[in-house]
Amino acid sequence: MPRGSRLLCPASNTRRGTFASWLPDWLAGSGVAAVAVLAYARRVGGTLFRDAALANPESAYLTVGMSVLVEDGAITWVRPSDDEPAIDLANVEIVDAGGSTVVPGMVAAHSHLLYAEHNAELLHRSGVRWCRDVGAPIRRDPVDGRERGLNLGIRERWRDLQHKPYIRAAGGLIARRGYVPGLTIDVDDADQLLAAAMRQLYDGADLIKLMLDAQRPGTSRAPGEEAPARWTADDIRPVVDEARAARR
């Protein structure tokens, strides 16, 4: 699950009821927080949100009248507000959620951050808590001076910052020479393909981005027309093996 959920919206299409048994196990201790709570709860030590609405994937309705206790940046328990366990409230801030909906943070599965570190704030405001950057140009990082995928430096600078999304990044985009000049890592054969992939792993990429499409961006072909693949399965297999060996 992505870290930290702080999306707040009015409860609608709701009915009162009890949570399915999966919910406490799914949320408790996961680090998924709610209703603008995670960073706030870290500041005050603990926060109890009462009268919240929670999504239940086993139902078309929200479950309302729920309480969520957040301690040390993680959800401790989720219970009906009229059936809370006894707790010491001395160091706990109590917030009336007023029927607002608690949801997990959203995931951006395909992003290109490049130089745009300000995109972190845009992603965060939109409720994104987990972001996968799927490739960036290889350039000299303006902050740390390292020449590698620009997204890797952004990922490291955002790590463990509660006001930034959690980032997984692919490093550079590897493609046959001429695919997108100036943007991709150009390779001509399977040996160069493997070497480029291993360099990305060495640079710290979380995943490898191979441009497998035979069609260049911005071009088209007639419907039903087939183009030859840029790489064979035998070309790609060593890259997959290396990535698995590196636990990527």
C-alpha cells in the first residue's frame, strides 16, 4: 500500500454497518493514514479521528460512524465510533471527522518527473502518495552532480519526506539507436542492451525501462500492418535475469 492517505471528501452513498474482518488487518500498522492525518499525527503524537466514513471493497456503500487511531505515523486500529477500546487520551488529539471519507493514498503508476521537483507538491495535493517514474534522460544532476537518470536524484532527495510522494524510478530509457534521439540510451545490439541495463542497476534504478515498441513515437502505420520487434526474447532474457538477481 502507498504511504499516507490524506484525501478528504464528503461521505455519500453511505449506510451504517460493521467493517468486514479484513479491514483492521489491512490498515493497522500499515502506515496508511487518513483525512490529512499522517504528518499531523506525527506532530501531535497521536490522533483519534471519530465519525469517519471508510470504503469497503466488499460493498457498494461506505461504512460510516468509524474511528481511526493514528500513532507514530501509522494506523493503530479502526473501530466503530460507538465501540472504541479504552485508551489513554492524555496525549491524543481528538478530531471530529464529520462523516468525511478516509481513503488510502493514490498511486501514480506512470510518471516522468525529470527536473520538475515541484511536481511533488502537485502530486501530493492531488492525493498521490506513491509514484513510479518510468524513465528520464541521462543528464548531470544539478544538485548532486552525478550523471545518471535525473529521476534517481529526485527519488533520493524525496526519500522519507512526508510531504513528498514515495518514488520508485527506472533511471534512463533504453532503446534501439534512433528511437528518440537525445532522450533515450541508444544501443545497437544485445550486448549493449545488457550493458546499459546493468549500468542502470549500478546507478540505483528500481526497475529497468526497455523501449520494446517497434513504432517510433509520433509515427503511424496502416491498420493491421505489423512491424518487426526491436528485441527478441533472447536479447531481453539476460536483462531480466540481471534485474532479478539484483532483486529489482
